Amino acid sequence: MALTHTHPPSCSVPHDVHREGLPLIHGEGLSRAFGEGKEPVAAVSDLTFGINEGKITAIIGESGSGKSTLLRLIYGLLEPDSGAVRYRGWRVPTPREKLIPGHDAMRMVSQGFDDLNTYANVWDNVASQLPNTDLDSKYGKTTETLQRLRIDHLAKQRIADLSGGEKQRVAISRALVNEPEVLLLDEPFNQVDASFREALQEDIRGIVEKTGLTVVLVSHDPAEVLSMADELIVLKQGRLVASAKPTLLYRFPPNAYTARLLAKSNIFSAADAGTLGINSRVALAVHPEWLELNARPEAGFMVQDVRFKGFYEELLVSNGTLRVIAINPQPGAFPMGTRVDVKVRQYHPLR
Ligand code: ADP
Ligand code: MG
């Protein structure tokens, strides 16, 4: 049957029964805690989710929310306490079930560059991932991968002499040279200068579109992956609190946590909303750019802090009890101490 080739023998679990109709990667009721003996800490709790083929899925959440743990469970590096991960409908072997943990169709690039050989050059770091059985193919694949990640001009340089962003590109090349079906990335842009981050994000997007690669990436800064991801999985204290397309979650955040994480949203209680002239029975998420400020000497709110961001400013505005963050698209228009009216142009009710 055609299914057998998608399920290499080295990645099988004895007596496993194939499940039809699942997304490429499927997690069901996944839980994992740490710390035996004393009170164990739940790193992920009862997670059920799907990850689609040929897409970029970002796992996001504040520090300690279980993102890396989930990534390691997906790859098969960690034993779940309960639940299971399925890849193409087959259960991903856990470390107890596979001699060298890690699913054969996946590659992971973790934080830091522990895998790189610092004193070898870029070419050798990447080529060493391939067997010597076919030297032409080894040469061709290494060349192609370095070109894809735009580091072919660095081939003869030692890793030790590269910038953080260049090292990250080598680490990704190493993972991709074997043509995995899934690339798992843990906070891949941490060590990359802001100015190079977008180029790397674009290149990864390009590879996904060209090759059909599936990417799962972890980030604690959703702003940096909003433009890059096709799907988001939002974790809070090990639990899944939202999952959908970035535009949808940004515009209609289902809870305060997601609104704050994605949009730095102001969360107003029903009473706060009343102060701002909106009649609501539930709390509201109001993104900073959904507020409009108008200077008026007798106004109740005052600009308390101005954070220059280049082509816009983030303003902290308060009336003594209620503090709000607003975006000012015309830097300099509202100096500190300016009295302003705060108008809510748009809001999203939270359950
Ligand atoms: P994130 O990647 O979102 O920052 P992690 O998955 O690394 O979060 O961690 C989630 C929780 O599990 C944290 O409280 C962390 O301290 C704990 N944890 C993760 N790995 C281990 C481990 N190997 N031993 C003990 N605790 C761990
Ligand atoms: Mg982490």
C-alpha cells in the first residue's frame, strides 16, 4: 500500500494502528510534567492540535508557557505522560521506542548553536550531514542548500568567524540538506539582528512555498512571526488558549492573553469601557492603534510617557485611574503633559 513509504520502518511503533483523516502532525491530549519526587510542574497540559502540511505554524506564548516542551514532544525527543503525537496518521515513536530519538522525517534547530562545529568551515558543517556514498549528489545538495539560505559566499569561512544571523543560516542549512519533510525551529530569530530578521523570515517563507516543506516554529515574540506564519498556536501555562490564522487572532482575539501577546492590547473592564463612553457588559480588547487621541486643554486624560518608535510613537495616557497605551502616527504631536480626549474607534469584546 502507498502508505508504507510514508512510514519508514525506523520510525514505526510496534502494533500501531494507522489513523485516517488527520492533519500532517496531530497531537491528542498531550501532557508532560517535570520534577519527580516533589510537586511536579506541568509543562504542557492536555494539548490537542493539528499542524497542516506545507504551512508555517508558529507556537507562541510567554516564557515558560511550554513551547519548547511541545516542540520536543512533536519531534519525539520527550516522553509524554499521556496523549500522543501522530505524523501522517502514525504515532511518533517516543525516546523509549527509538534508539536515536527524533522522527526521521523531521529536523530540529534548537536555541544556541551547539550542533555546529565551530572550527570547521560552513561547507563542511553542512556537507557532513550527507553520506559519502554519492559524492556528486553530496556536492550538488550542499551547493543548492547553501544557495537557498544565501550563504554560498561564506562556504570557506569558519563558523567561529560568522555573525549570529549567519550561524543561524548555517544551522538551518544543516537541517535542510537532508531534505526533511518538517523543519522544527526553536526561537530561530533570537540571535539575529533585527535588520536581518525579516530577510531570514522571507527566505524561510520562500523555501516553504518552493519545496512544500512544513515548518513549526516557536517564538515568544509573536509580533516577529505574525507576518510569517500561516497558523498560530497560542500557549499559556502549558494550555492551548487559541489557534487560528494570525489575521483572525489579531482582529478577534478570543481572550485577554492572546490580545496582549499579539497586539499589546489594552484590556478594559466593563466599567473602564463605560469611562471611555462604551456601554459593554463584558471586558474589551482595544489595540493601541484602535484609539484616537485629540488634544483639548480641559480633557480628563494626560500624556504620561512618549516612546519614540521611528515613524510612530507609543503613548502612555492616564486619567489617574485608567492607563491606556495608544499609537500616535504623527511623532511630536502630543508632548508629555498634553491633555487629550481618548476615543475608542474599534474594540473587540472578550468573553
Ligand atoms: P518555553 O519554551 O515556552 O519557555 P518550556 O517548554 O521550556 O517553556 O518550559 C515549560 C515549563 O516546564 C517551565 O516551567 C520549565 O521550567 C519547565 N521545564 C521544561 N523543561 C524542563 C526540564 N527538563 N526539567 C524541569 N523542568 C522543565
Ligand atoms: Mg523555549
